Amino acid sequence: MATVTEEAVLKALGTVQEPELGGDLVSRNMIRRLKIENNNDISFTIMLTTPACPLKDVMEKQTTEAIRTMVAGAGSVKVGFDAEVKMGRRTPVAGANQQDQLLPGVKNIIAVSSGKGGVGKSTVSVNLAVALAQEGARVGLLDADIYGPNIPMMMGSTERPKQVSADKIGPLENYGVKMMSIGFLVPAGSSMTMRGPMVHGTLLQLLRDVDWGTLDYFIIDMPPGTGDAQLTITQSLQLSGAVVVSTPQDVALGDAVRGIAMFEQMHVPILGLVENMSFFVCPHCGMRSEIFDHGNTEIEAKRRKVPFLGEIPLDINVRIGGDKGIPIVVGDPQSPTAQALRATARQVAARISIMSARTLPVIRG
């Protein structure tokens, strides 16, 4: 039996291209912990830029085939995965050093936005956060909707945050996601009657006075519209990008377009558009109904040359789970809706990885 060498294995793996970032896996230093054991059995780990990589199966297949084709005498091939999330592209803002004080341990900040209320933005935010955590990422979720905080109910938590140091409170945690909302700090049903400066101060407190720790992804559930809260977030943080949620109906999409224009004006990259409530499939007869029209969000994404992240069906279990505090990616993980949301989360993570690889870091000063 021919002896398999590390050099031969790396030569074979050097023919496999990273499917999204480009360049081969060896040159990109993505092959780790390579071992050749008895009977020429080969094992190695592919170090990903995100645990939510949507193309793991492709890389596993291609690396295995490369070794079997090019390495004579190779035994079994075992491919493992690990991830090291990089800091994504950051939006340059005035006073950028402020983020070091607000979120010093956060690598990537993602705003989830909509032009109007009622399109399922919070549902998408919650399920994106939980889906990324299920993939193994360290995730935080901020409810930035001061007037209508929904994250406590949708994430199934009514606890009060606890003081963890002289000047910090600890975030609550559920489903592997660290989270904070004004709803955790005030009595249930309280009216949040605030003017713009108070909203600004409250949001900064939720960022600065919470011990968020080290996070790969920080999801911000934005309030609808383009008002004070949106300006506070975009001017205080270096966002990695924004996900814009809309239903396919024209009135919702028209408001979403105004939200996109705001992010573009603030130089925030659009990670993609999501069409929520895209269609409804009757659970009894299987008939598909496009209640709010269909496909308009994808058309708008193509027109603006930004990614379309997918269609999320209208599903009664999303509403039931939201009311009970059980996101659908937890409560019904094999459902088409949960799979669509999980695919969206992977695409968002992949977009950030691509941007991180292809852009230079912002120079702070």
C-alpha cells in the first residue's frame, strides 16, 4: 500500500475553490488539523468564516472527491467543520470610536428593518437570531422598538435583567440568544410615551449599559419607519448591513423602498430583501393563495441590484409560536417556513463573510 503524505493531500485540497469567497481552501488557510492515520485514513477540519455557511455540503463533497481522485492509496476521508467569524465591513460614521464603548465585543451588527409595521419584521429578527445560534454562532438580539417592544413575548421571557457589575446589567438569554428590550425593564402593558431625545438616550443605554460580551452577530430589531430610533442606530454604530423585510403588496413595498433609501443615504450596505407572507398554502386542501400578491419584493431587489434573500410563507404556526414565545425554527423546525427562515439566516451570514473578505477594514481615527 502506498504511503499517503500530507503534501499529497494538501495538493489535492488546493484544487478545491471556496465557492463564495474564491481562492482555494489551502491558500486561504481553511484546512486545519490534518491527520493521516493507520490505513491511510485522512481527516481534517475546514475552518469556515461562519458556522452558518450554506455550502458546507458542497465543500465536503468536493474535498472528498479531490482526495479520492488525486491521492493514491487514500483510505477513508473524514471532513469536519469549525468556524471563525471575522469582523465584517463596517459603515463609517462620525464618531466611529463610540462603538468601542457601546459594543466592544461584537463582530457584526445587522439591522432588520421594514418601512411599515405589520409585515413580520420582528418575526424575521427573532428567527434569524435563533437560527444563527442553532448553527453555533454567538448571537445577541436588541429590541430597538421602544414604543412597541415585542421581543419579550416572542422570545418567551418575562424575567427582569440582573445587575452584573457596578455599571452593567446582564442580558436575558433564551434559545442560545442574548437579548435586551425596554419591555424587560418596565411593567407589562406600560405606555412608552417619549420624545425623540428620550428614545435616543434609551437606545444608547440598552447598548452601553448591557454586558453583551463577545458576539459573532448582533441582530437589531428596528422599529418601522425612518425616524429617531433609526438615526440613533445608524449614527452611533458601524453597521455591517441591513436586512429589509416587506410583504409583496405595493403599499408595504413602497414604504420598504423608503427604508432602503435611508440606509443608502447613511452608507449602510443592504444585505438583502425578504418577502414575508409571500403566499399561503391551505393545510387542508393544499391550495396555494397569494393573499398579498407575490414576487414584487424579488422584482424590487433585482431592480436595485441587491440580494433577494427568499420568500417566507404565511403560516399560522408562526403566529401561534410568536404568541407563545416559541420561534418557529424551534417549535416546528422541519416546516417549510422554518427552513426558509434558516436559509435566509445562512444567506445573511454568507453575505457578511463575502463582504469581510472583499473589503478593507474602516480605519478608525
